[in-house]
Amino acid sequence: IVFSYETPGLKLSTGVTLGAILVWLGYCGFIVFVEKKKKSSIIYIFIGVIMALVLYMIKGKELQDYEDKRRKQLEIDYVTMVNKITILHSAGMTILAAWDKVISDYEKNKSTLGMRYAYEEMKYARQKMKNGYSECQAYLDYGKRCGIHSYIKFGNLLEQNIRKGTKGLSEILESEVNDAYEERKALARKKGEEAGTKLLLPMGIMLVISMAIIIIPAFLSMGI
């Protein structure tokens, strides 16, 4: 697309308007060329570049927020998910049957729980198995897709059980659940400490303001 400042039907009152159009078209995948008819076009292009950088930063922040939200949710759900698999396996189910049961229960309660990444990834792994993917590899990929050490370890445990027939899997999973509980408690303590630290600054500011409200009128009344 070629824009000229003399393009028929293109009436632009300000350079910001043109810059916004250029950014929007570029964001949509169009290749935009601007014919340099006036010296002020450099300013318009500069504004467009700045706006593009701002949009890029906003998108990057949104992506980072999404990744943080996903990671926190996965960390919270890990203990519950592994505990369910452990209980079902200890009751005599195979890992695959326990996997299916956990997915089924999640689907039934999804309207109440909302979307949970750990179980959505379980659904994805199960679908890959139905499409002919190896069960062992699906468990490994599950851990990798979740991208957290505990999930990777869990996927490796299941893969080794299928491939090598590891004995005492229930005991290993129970130990993993206990370790995960301890990690969750440590995480909760860490979050509590972080929340307390974040409150120190606003509390300090409020204290200074309160002291100023009390002290300043006192000094003024004494004529100081």
C-alpha cells in the first residue's frame, strides 16, 4: 500500500492520525510505503514508529502477564492433580484409566472451576494418544508443555513406569504429593512475605503524611 499526502480522498488533519493508520496497517500485516512529498513526513513516520514500539511493549506486557498467570495456576493445581492420579492408581486403576477419570471429572466441573491449564494440557495429551501418539511420549510432552519442573518430573515418572514397569509407583507418587504439599506451603509463605514487603512502602508514606498533618499545624500555631 502506498500513501501520498496528495492521495485523492485521503484527508488527514494531523500527523498523529497518519501515524496511527500506518501502525494499524503494519500490525495487520500490510506493507506500507509513504511517498515523501513534504519534509514533515519524517515527523509522521517517527510518530508511527514510536506508536508501533508502544504497541509492541503493550503486547509484550500482556504476554508476560499471561505466562505469569498460567504458571501460578499450574503451581496451585499440581498437588491436587497428582493426588487424584495417586488415589485412583492406588485403588487399582491403570495410569491411563486414572488420567481419563481426572479429565472426565474436570469436564463435569469445568463450569464451576473455570478453565484450568493443568487439566487442559491433560486433555491435549490424551487426544494425541487417541490419534496414535505413544502414551510414554505423551506423558513426557505433557510435562514439557506445562513447562514447570514438577510437571516435567511427573511426566518422567509416568513415562518410566510405562517403559520400564517401575514397581511401587503408588509409593513414589505419594512421596511426590507430600513433596508438592511442602513446596506449596513454602510458596504460600513466600507470597505472604512478598505481600508484606509491598505493603511497607505505602504504609511508610501514610505514616509520613499522618505525621506531617499533625506536626505542620503545630509548628504553624507556634509561629515557627
